[in-house]
Amino acid sequence: MRFSENWQDYELLDCSDGEKLERWGDIILIRPDPQAIWKTPKKHPLWYKADARYIRSSTGGGHWEVYKKIPDAWKISYGDLTFNIKTMGFKHTGLFPEQAVNWDMLKETIEKANRPVRVLNLFAYTGGATVAALSAGAEVVHVDASKGMVGWAKENALSSGVADRNIRWIVDDCIKFAKREIRRGRSYDIIIMDPPSYGRGPGGEVWKLENEIYDFVELCTQLLSDDALMMLINSYTTGLSPAVMKYILQSVTSDRKGTTTCDEIGIQVSGTEKILPCGGSAIWTTI
């Protein structure tokens, strides 16, 4: 399992009985986590001094229970990257800290190429990978169906000091955008995708991962440049294991030279050797 050891502003303090105790800068949050099914004692004192806790509803959804006044938004940093954090509906904060290990890999790949690199970030959310790629000097196209998420990604780019870099912000359905880029003859050296389990595009288009993922990944290989560097698939969908994503990538890149790997990504529990699994990745790379 891969995980980042470089976080300073984020910390997984403990996890047990379906919840995780986290430090986001100076803010302590308790959030649900479906992987933390063990029921070890919650001995960490901050379990009882948290600033806010997300409480799931038995009928679906949930709400934040706020114990202390917290800002509407605050910033945390990872190396030279700075992100704007907010307590959102359905337990989220606008950032998946476990993805830092992929940001590091992305930056290293871009820097090692020692040439101009074009990156396409699909289902790009609030732009963690986007700002990492911009920071490393790449040209980036950021695509997400949510106007609000693209706006948030722009805030992260501004906070990280990379908003003036070579970036195109696109609000669109990712499948439609990819098809148009193919017709335009565009190509990319790195393609990143983090497809949702289920969603709707801005025109009401329905996305159901298990029905779409193979055809979509195959479609995107048509956008890889002749000297492409990497293709990365992230997933948090229980039924889509890293091994399945690896098989898909191997199948659709079989006519290209390169190596395909897969693994889980996670976050280490502070002060222990335990790692909380947080999804998986499959990576095809020529470096």
C-alpha cells in the first residue's frame, strides 16, 4: 500500500468503529469511514474534544454537529501546494489527503521528463492533481461536470500560486469532452481520471461506473501522445478493485510499450504502523 509521509497540516489521529479522527490544520474533525470496521478503544483524547463531527442519518445523508466555532473555510498546505478546506454536505472537506502520494508521483514524472508535458485531469474535482501538475511546470486541462467544483479548484490554484500557469478550466461531461478532443486531434502526455461510482453531467447525462469505465478508458487512450508518460485511474468504488483497473489499463494499452501497476492507497495513523485503506489506483507508465 502506498501512502504519503510528507503531510504536516493533515493528520489521521485515530480510526475505529466506522469513524476517523482527523486534524486539518488546527481543526479537529470526526468523519465516517466505511473501512474502519474494527472496534478498538477510542483512547485518543481528541475524540472528546473535536471541533465538529459528521453524523450520518438512518434515512440517508447526514449533517455536521459543530461543537466549537469553526471558519467557513480555512487553508492547509502540502509542500508548496495550498488547499481551501470547507465542511461540505455528505462528510466531505473538498480534499482527499490520501491522494498526496499520487501528487508526488505526478510531479516526479513531469520533472523527470525534462520537456514540456501536457496533462489532462478528468473528473478533476477541486484540483489536487491539477495544482500539483501546474507546480511541476506542466500544461493542464482540468475537466469536471460541476461548475462549483471547478470554481473551488481555481481557488486552490490561486492559493497555491499557480493560477497564472498554462491551465484550461472546463465545465463539461468528461465523455463528451474526450470525444471532442479526439475529433480536434488533441493529445496529452499524462491522463488522470478519478471517475465517480455514479453521477450526472451538466445536461443530465447519467454515469454509472461499472457500465462506463472500460469504454471510457479505452476512449481516452486515443488522446495519449506518441511519447505519452502516464495514465492514472483512481477509484473509491468498492466493486472496482485496483487489480480490475490494472487489467483494464493493460488491455487498452497493449499496443504500447510501458508498465502497468496497481495498489491501494491509504493514510498512516499517527504514531502507529497502521494504515487506513482509502481507495486504489492503477498506473500505466513509460518511465
